[in-house]
Amino acid sequence: MLFQVMFIFVGKKIMIQRIQSIYLLLAGLALIVILFLPIGYQVQESGVTVSIAMSKNILTIALSFFTAIITIVTIFQYKSRHFQLKLTPATILLSILNIISIPVFQFVLGKNLLTTPNYIPYGFAVFASIFLFLAYRGIKADEELVRSMDRLR
């Protein structure tokens, strides 16, 4: 199934002909947003609530950044569907590891500090995994469509 969306960017028209490109872009954006969200909140002795930045969680930052880069690279590999089919499941696995790393760090941080976890990074990580799965389905459908057309020749 070909899905065409037209974007206007500085007076130029850019065509995205495959829906999986949009899914991959949304997954990459969700993973980048995770980098800027707080991991939790700490209530200090004075009663002031301070947010704890994601920068204290190097594992989640590395996984989110690396997964976002691979996702963006996958978008531009549209001429090689076989490579996309191999790269997208690896990206899904990294995204699942990212989902696991967030609560692990919050648990470790919760033992050391009195914190309230922030659940919003979970949502973005889950959305990224869902978008990556949808992109994989779209890439696989395109590959099957091309194979069926080759059989008809």
C-alpha cells in the first residue's frame, strides 16, 4: 500500500510515499523527546520539589540516542528493503531495552533518594516501539508486494 503525504518545507515539496517512513520518523521523534524529560522528582527537606534530569541515566540516554539515530538512518535506506527488514527488528529490540532501562534506573534512584517517578518517558518509549513495529509491518508488506509483482512478470 502506497501512502502519499506532501510536506511543504521552505517552498519545496517533499513527497513521502511510504507510510513506514512516517512511522519511523515518529518513533525517532519519540525517542529524542525521552532525552529531555525528567526521570523523576525529589522532594527536598525544605519542601521544594526538584526534577531529576534524564542526564543522570546514561544507559537510557545512550539507548534512546542510539535507537533514534538508527531509526533515522533506516528512513534513508528506502532503496534497500532487505536492509530495512534486518535493521528494524534490531531497533525494536533496542527500544524494548530502553523501556526496561527506565524503571530499573528509577528503582535504583528511588533507593538512594526519595523520588517520585515520572511515567511520561515510559509512554514515549512504548509509542516508539509501537511505531517501529508498524514500520516493520509496512516494510514487510512492501517487500511482499514487490515479490508478488516479480512473480507476475
